[in-house]
Amino acid sequence: MQSQELKTLLQAAFPDARIDVASPDDVHFQAVVESGAFAGKPTLARHRMVYAALGERMGGEVHALSLRTLTPAEAERS
């Protein structure tokens, strides 16, 4: 899977989000997802939301995913 394809999947699940995805080898990915959908949710719940959006691709086409999940307010502060 290419980075743009992963980004498209995440954008469909989080239409309001600002998403950046990078991969050195199209199997290991780093993603930053900034979305209002994460408001009031702990980090683990946010990551589970992203994993749910990717479904069975996790562990297959996406071997590893390093995530940074932020609300827009958190992104402004960082």
C-alpha cells in the first residue's frame, strides 16, 4: 500500500481531518491525524478509531503504523 492510499482511507473515515502519512517502504507507516473527532478521547481510543478505519489492512498491507493523533486545539499548541 502506498502512503497516498492510506491517507485516502483515513480521509474517508475522518473527513474533517488534516492527515500526513509517510512510509519508507510502503509497509511501515508514520501518520499524523488531526481531527475534531478525537476531542475528549484518550490516546488509546483515538488509535483504536484509526485502526478501525483501516480494518483488516492492519497487520497485512499495513505491517506497522506509528500514530500521532491530535485535536485541532492540541495541534495549535504543539
